Amino acid sequence: MSDLIAPHGGSLVQRAAGEAAEAVQEKAAELPPLTLSVREMCDFEMIAVGAFSPLTGYLRRADYENVVENMRLADGLPWPIPVSLSASAFEARTVEAAGGAALYSPDGALLGILEQPEAYGYDKRREAKQVFLTEEEAHPGVAELYAQKEALIGGEIKALRFARRELFEDAELPPAASRAAFAERGWKRVVAFQTRNPIHRAHEYIIKSAMEIVDGLFLHPLIGWTQEGDIPAEARMECYRTILKHYFPADRVLLGSMPSAMRYAGPREAVLHALARQNYGCTHFIVGRDHAGVGNYYGAYDAQRIFDQFEPGEIGIEPLRFEHSFYCLRTGGMATIKTSPAGMQERVFLSGTKVREMLSNGEPLPPEFTRKEVAEVLSAWAQSLKG
């Protein structure tokens, strides 16, 4: 394990109650309840399993303010996006007076407790402008931010349980488990690929290009909250399993799942995704065109350029910056503008919107866009929606 890259901040910080579960449960019964949003629940799990190391809980004021303004925790360590817990003014006062809160999922399951709370006010529009680079509510991350309650509560967490995802149990590899798996395989250089969309030929091309310089691939789709209209995690995971079965060497790939929520924060979220994968044990992270973007809010390569704002060594994981790839009709294979002189009319690539439209209409996806086995999975999913 010592040969693996160190977690962000130096050590893996896990907040599961473990042997103290009974004591935590008893304490929860004495504390005022707080119900988490779906995003807050996803963050709760990411903190608890160590994926958001070195965080021990939701951000307190000093950390929150510095993250919003400077992409750093109060101690100067890079951290790009606030990980916060919102509450009403009444809830904030009650939790502070009680010295903690019992945290519940949206469906009423006890998840754990919050300790040493600090309640504070915040400016939603300021956070939107700094983090998302827009104050427009049409942006899904901004809309989610504006829907939060009027106060924030920071504090340490202790986790009893997480959301149950039976369909993904084979891919549940929290950082301690993924690191053990890499060590068992003898992998020291591991590249992670983040995706919230079904895998297609452009993905496959950049993944396999990256695999040439590392020991193994950690295919690591995000399965937490995504905006309405995105293809659900169940269908996407089946696509990943299918393409790995047919088109990748089994001994050089590991499929995991990341329970984080999408924020659609573009450049800042690219850094968050990279730091999380460092905590999972990865040394390299693929950053493609418009990583974690939505609409036209960010420049095509802003998510790559943001890494240049940090000094060498501040972020341990190395970003691999890829151009937009496409199937090239001129060369008869996958390419980018770096490797092909083809004009726009000779490039085959479909937007997510176009893919969903074709699936809804029962139209076959072209083999230049995705493998036929993946197209069959997506077609079956689309047809299931029609009953």
C-alpha cells in the first residue's frame, strides 16, 4: 500500500462509526433531527468513506469562505467546491444549542450524527458567481444551491449507514477497498475516468490512449444525483459492464462507482473529481472537453486550464488533458484535431441530446458513435420507458 499515491492532505480520513455504532445510535436519539437533501446525502457518504479526504464533515465558516473565494481550505490546502449542509434558521439555532444533530436521509433512514456544529449565514448568489461562474437559475447546480435553506451548519460527522444500491454492489469500492485492489494487482500508476454519460467510442478512444502509459484503468462512473434528463445510473452501469466485457483486457481494468452528486460546476468540479480519485488511489485523471460542464456556461477547455492555477505538487494526481475526439470518416478511425486533418463534415459525434432523441424515436445509434453491444443496452432501456 505504501507504493500508492498518498491521499489528498496526506492520509485517508474515514468517518464510519465502526465499533462505536451503538453509541452513535444512542446519541442520535438525543439530538434534534436534520433531513439531508439528496446532494447532502451523497456528500455525507463521500466524506464518511474518505473520498473527500481530508474533510471530516461539512465545512465550517472559515473553510467555507476560503473555498468559495480562493479554492482552498482555511489551512491553504486546495479544495475547489464547498461541501455544505443547509438548515433553516430555527434548525441552525436548535442544532447549535444541542451540540449536534441526528442526520436522516430524504426517505427517513438514520444515517449518522453531526458533532461540534457551527451555524452561519451565507450569500447564495456570491457562491453561485464564484463556484459556478453564473447566477442563472437555469444552471442545474445553481438551481440546487438556490433551493437550499437559509443557513449552513458545519461540523464533523459519524456515519452509521449509506444509501442502498443493490444494482451496484459489485462496483462498490470505497477508497480503502480500491487502494487494496490496486495494491493486490501490483498497480502503481492508475488512471481514472469520470463519466456521467453512457460510454461511447470517443470515451473508449481517450481511455485506451491513457492506458498505454499506466498499469491499470479505474473506470469510475458517478452514480449520485444527476439532473433530470441524464440517462440513469442503472442503464449507464450496464453499458460500462458490457463494453468492458467485450473490448477491454480484464486484467487491466477495474470498474468502481462513485456515490458523489453532480454539481455541473465545470472547471472547479474537474478539480474536485481529480482530488477524489487521488483519494481512491489513482495517479492520473482524464480531463476531456467541457468536463462537468452543462449548456454553454464554460469554455471547452476551461476544466483543463484550471489546474494551472495550482503550484506543482499541490495536487498530487496528474491531469491528462485530451482533445475532443470523434470518428473520422477520412481516416476510418477515432481521432482528434491533433491527429486528423478532417473537416467538420467528416467527423461523427452525437450530442447527449441527439442520442436521447434517437433512442426515444427507436433509431439505431451509428457504430461510429458507440459499440453495437452498448447501443443494444441503451435501446432496451429506452424501450422499457415506453412500457
